[in-house]
Amino acid sequence: MIMKPGEILTYAIVAISSLFIMGSVVHMLVGGLVSENTEIALIVAVVILDAIAIGFMARDVIRRRRAEHNQRPE
């Protein structure tokens, strides 16, 4: 097994909280300065970019674990 279930749960919690925090940060930075529609569009864009970055990081972790797993002598 490349990743343990507890590790997957930890990564999932961190990913979800990261998305929530990024949305909140955008709201705190631009809330009241721009129209509500613009604020929502910015929040959506930042959360999507954050989700893409998290996906790339998860992909990197899985690739590194598979490489380590394949190099171990059995």
C-alpha cells in the first residue's frame, strides 16, 4: 500500500481547510471594495487555482511514493 488510510484522511482534511481558508482570504481582502459578483468570481477563481495546486502536490506525493515502493528490494 502506497498511502495509509490515516495519511489520506490527513491530506483530505488539509486540502479542504486550505480551500476554505483561500476563499476566506479573498473575501477579507476584496470584500466591500468590489461588487458582490466580482468578489464571488475572484473567490471561485482562487479556490479553483488552489485545488489545481493541491492536485499537483498530491500527484507528486503519489509518484514519489510509487518510486520509493518500486525501488525497495523484496
